[in-house]
Amino acid sequence: MWDFADNQELAGIRAIYEAGGIVGAVCHGPAALVNIKLSDGEYLVANKTVAAFTN
């Protein structure tokens, strides 16, 4: 889980989201979404409700 936030392969989620795709994550997967920035510089999760497990 700790390496998800900076994983460059997972950063490809941005392209899926910006193309109108649906992005979802389960269990510890939301950790992959926290550092993804969109083309406009906003974080993918900005102003969205995200649920995940705590440590």
C-alpha cells in the first residue's frame, strides 16, 4: 500500500478519468488515488468523498 501513492504506472488512472472513464478502488486501493493530479493541476480526489481503511 505504501508504494501506491507514488507509483508511476498507476498514474495512468488520470488518462482513464479524463477520458470519461469510471475510477474505483477497493480495500487499500484508494491509496493509489491520493497523489494523482489531473491536467489542470487539481488532485483527482479533490472535492470528492473517498472511503478507505485507516492504518
